[in-house]
Amino acid sequence: MNENNNNQYNQNFNQQYQYQQYQPPKPPKTPKEPFVDIALEKTKKRLGKLIPLFLVLIVAGVLYSNSFVVTKPNQYTMIQQFGKVVAVRDEPGLSFKIPFVQNAKTIPNTVLLYDLPISDVITKDKKTMVADSFVLWKVSDPLTFIQTLNGNVSNAEARISTIVYNSMKNVISNLSQTEIISGRDTLAQSIFANIGGGLDKYGIELVAVETKRLDLPDDNKQAVYERMISERNNIAASYQAEGESEATKIRSETDKTISIQIAQAEAQAAKIEAEGEAEYMRILSEAYADESRADFYSFVRSLDAAKLSMSGDNKTLILTPDSPLAQIFYNAQ
């Protein structure tokens, strides 16, 4: 009971007298010295003079940086005023423009490489081939380039891709697959010649068109190769048969010519032999007709006969007394 009375007394006391937090007393303000106020005033005056100067320098720097144009050796600089090209700088160096009124835009002044997307083309004999090629090009007329393509290289590559692909499609569609495979070296030249001046209206000069790969699709490559091998074998067999036929014909004509020449030679030999025999008989007839020569001729003929009979190792000659040859020796005695 006493404890409850104490709590009630404390609550009433707290409600009647509020406790306040203790705050330490502030130190007294000391008066500023006179020379500090003077220095602050001078500093404010100096800053007031320097700030306009700084602003002028900043504005001059901005104007200076926007007044000069640097043209590099591998680019054109186009000076535009309100969207219109007013000057073309193609010489490397430093030039001027009106700041904030004119702006400069650069265009590449070098040979660029563009790799065309891989595409399918159809040959004359309705065969599909995969073409992978690239082109070398450059900007020949920067003013036309910026007027037609807004000076954008991506826009130029899109036009090049369309024109080159159409040219490639037209050239390949007039050739068979065999002609394309055998004429890879001249195909790029044909595509380049077919384009002609198709890119002149965009201020673009096409330097070269080259094919990196011109091949068959992977799904039917093996079948096409086998068919090509079979066709080549058929062509080779045809050439071989024609060669053998031509060889047989040449051999027949050669044998015929040889036979004719041999027959003519034999006839000529027989003729010459007959003429020789006739001449021989004539000489014999003349020899035997002359008695002064007939004996000598018979003697020579007998010696020739004796010489022929003693050929070999046997050198013995046996004659009968009534032998014509023996009679020659008897008469000689």
C-alpha cells in the first residue's frame, strides 16, 4: 500500500515539474580585427576582376577549338553549313571553319576492304554453288558520296553488296558448273567487267572483285564429285577409243603404203635385173661372135669355174683329159 502511494506521488511530481537538459554557456564573441576585413575586401575585388578574364579565356578557347579542322592523309574533310556541303578538303593539313555555324565530317580517302556475305548462286545447268568473295573499293567523289549515301560507309557497303551480288548472279547463271570450276581465274574479271560503272553514281570506285571460295554445298558435294569423276572417265574412254581408232587407221594406211612401196621396189629391181640379164646376154653374144675374144673369154670362164670348185679346205682339183678345163691347160702347153 505504501509502495503504491510513492509511485503515485512520483508521477504527480514529474507532471508538475519538467526536467530541462543542461546546455553549456556559449563563449562570448570576440570582435574582428580591422586588417582581416581589409584583406577580404581586396580579395573580393581581385576575384571580381579575374572572373570575367577567365570567362573570356574559356570562350576564346572554345571558339579556337571549333575554328580549326585537321585533315589527315587518309581522309576527306567535308565542311557543312546548315546541312549543306560548302567545302571539300582533300589535302592533309590544318584549315579553318566558322565556329558553331559550320561543322566538319570526315570520309575515308583510302582503299577499303569489304567482305561480302556468303551467298548461293545458280549455274546455267541449274546447279547450286556457294560463293564467298570480297571487294576492294574507295571513295572517288566525296561530294556525291555524302549526297547519295550521307557519307556513311555502312550504307556504301550495303549498295556494293547488292550490286556485286547481282553481277555475280548474272555471270554465273550464264555458265555451267564445269565452266565455272575450270575458269575460276577469269571469273572474278568477268564479274568486275559486268559491274562496269554501276557505282559511279554513288561516288564509289570499285578497285577489284575477288572470289575467296566458290564451292558446292556440303549436302551434295560428294554426289557431284562422283558424277564429275564418272563424266571425266567417260570422256577419257571416248578419247581413248577415238585414239585407238585413229591409230588403227594410221597403221592400216602405213601398211598399205609400205606394201605399195615394196611392190614398186621389187618391180623396179626385177626390171633392173632383167635389163642386166639382157645386157649380160648381149655382151656374151658379142664375145662369142668375135673369134679373137671367144678363146680368151672361155679361158677366163674356166678359171672362174676352177676357182669356185676349189672353195673351202679342199684345194685339190681332179680333171679328166677330155674335160674342157683340162683342154685349156693342154692347149696352153
